[in-house]
Amino acid sequence: MDTKNKEQQEGPVAKAIEKQTSKIPSDIFLWGGLAIGAAAMTLYCMKRKHLALLIGQGVAPVLLLGVYNKLVKQMGHDIDETIVGDETNQKNKGTDKKNT
């Protein structure tokens, strides 16, 4: 079952964001989330409860950005374009052989 809507295309801003975020290693987000969690725990142990809770709020978004990064690398916007480009190249190769 193909759930992808072929009529919808990524905008230029989304393509630019995905192109840049796919360059970042996924480990950066994992270690960043762990570092933020460690900083929040340290602040909590230092009796800075409110600041620790504020800083701790950043763990989930950083980890979610890591998941997004991973999805972009595996199923990014350029997959459909690459497939279409390959099909076009194969068709052109076939017509080139007929013309010669």
C-alpha cells in the first residue's frame, strides 16, 4: 500500500533544511541529549531545582531532532527525485541506442 501522496512536493525551504541536517551525525543529538540531562541532574543536586527543570525540558526536543535527522537520512526528500532521475536516465539510454 503506497501511502505517499505523489502530488505534494517539498518546498525549497524544507529541501534546504533537510540537506543541511542530513550532514550532521546522528550521534551529536544523542550525546547532546545526554549532556543536557546530565547538566539538569547536576543542577538539581546543587539545589537549583527550578533551573534544573527548565534545562531538563531540552532533552526531549534534542532527541526528537535526532530522530528527524535519522529519518531525513533514510527517507529524505531526494529519494523520489533520485528514483525519477534514474528512470529518466534509463529511458534516455534506451533512446540513444535506437538513434545510433
